[in-house]
Amino acid sequence: MSKELVWLHGEVKSPPFSEEARIEAGYLIRQLQDGILLSLPNSRPLPTVGSSCHELRIVDKGHTWRIVYMIDFDAIVILEVFSKKTEATPKAVVVSCKSRIKRYYRTVK
């Protein structure tokens, strides 16, 4: 059974994503919904955001996209979509994702 997809922030559309990157993002998100746990190079854990948080890594023409997501019991929760320009995840992204997780649990759960 496929998990629900909950978008709290960001979107994946062309542009700014290339058509190929948008299709890859959709494919990876569908795998997550189907319960497939992804690993490098497609996804990596993001414990600085939360224990069940990860980031999808999508290499595109001139961009390296990141989609921060949380695996909940019955949903895949999209917390942020951004173009990564530095090695580390920006502190503002970590703070906003933590805030969205709190809001998600207050609102949905």
C-alpha cells in the first residue's frame, strides 16, 4: 500500500528543474511512497533535521537539487526543496524543516 505524500514546502516543476530532473524526483518519491528505502547516491540520512529525515539528491544541469523529506508511519512528508550550493546543509534549511515537523505533528497527528 502506497504512503500518502504530504507537501509542506517547495515544489518540483520545470523550470527550474529540467524535465529529466523532475522525472527523476518523481520516480524517487514514488519509490519512497511504495516503502522502498533509498540510500546513496540517491538519498542520505539527515539526522541534524530529525531521526527519520533524509534528503533526496538530484543532479541537474547547473544545479544540485535537494528534497528534504521525513518518513512517517503513513506518509512521506516533503519539508523543503532547494538548490544546494555548499557542502553543508544551510542552517536556515535545518531550522525551517524542524519547525515544519513540529507544525506537521501539531496539525496532522
